[in-house]
Amino acid sequence: MATVELILLQRVEKLGQMGELVKVKPGFARNYLLPQKKAIRANKDNIAKFEAQRAQLEAQNLKRKEEAERVAERVGGLSVVIIRQAGEAGSLYGSVSGRDISDAATAAGLTINRSQVVLEHPIKTLGIRQVRVMLHPEVSIPVAVNVARSPEEAERQARGERVAAVEEEEAEPDLEQMLDAEAAQNAA
């Protein structure tokens, strides 16, 4: 398999630090690293240009990292509420994506874009989930995402109540009453 040699312009998770020479598959380089300006091709001209600008690039990176750390301290413990329609079992009609989370976080006072939200899988059930938001390649913060059917339900979930369990307990007496009524009719 052919590989492409690149110089990383910033830290890339699970790949390397700024300034490292890395070998990656051509598609990863062509579709992600190069268009996002996270790397440049490693040829003699680019290596020389990078080494000449290395101190300046590292200083800019350090400045952006410090700004991200200040923002992380300011908004630590951020929690957002997302209201969605869901079935009785707690399954959403659709899912909550990175765009939904970024919009909710922006409304809560933290301006981020959807590419900064790290979701392993889309959220497809009600409840509270911890999601990572990458403010900088080296700085991330946890954001609590509370997915509920209504603001009242979101408040109950935030207090630690299990909403689906409460609804099941409320539904059980109705079922028992119906069965008792049906048994009484059959006995008569």
C-alpha cells in the first residue's frame, strides 16, 4: 500500500505532534489533513520552509492553546439541554448530531462549530451523555448533553431521576387496574 509523507502543522489525535514527519494513506492526506491545513506534503522545499517558520508556528500554537485553556476554565461543567421527540421506550425519532450539540452550546454561551464536537456515535436515546468538545488539538472539555422530550423532563433527568423508569411505574397501576376489571367482568 502506498503512503504519503507529510509534516504535521498541528497536533493530530492518534497520529502525532506538530512538526513530526508522518506517513499516512493517500486518501487520509488528500481528504482530511491537507484540506484542513493540518499538514503539508514533506518535500525539500516544504521542510525548509517549515523549519524556517517553526518557532513562529509553535508560538502561535502556544497562544491558541492558552486561549483555549482560559475558555475551558470559564465554561467548565457546561451542560446543554436538547429537546427531541421520542418513543415511550426512550428511543429518539432520529438522533442528536454534532451540529445539534454545537447549536445548543452556542446558545448556552460557548461558540463552537460542529467539527469541534467529538461523538463516537450519534445519540439515539433519552438521557444525559458526556461529550468531548475540542477547543484546541491539545485542549478538550466535557459537555453534559441532556436529551429530553420536554424542559420539565430535562430538569428531572438533571436531578438524577430516571425518567423512563418513572413512566413505567406510572403505567403499571393502569395495566393492573385494567386486568382486574377484565377479570371481574369474566367472573360475573
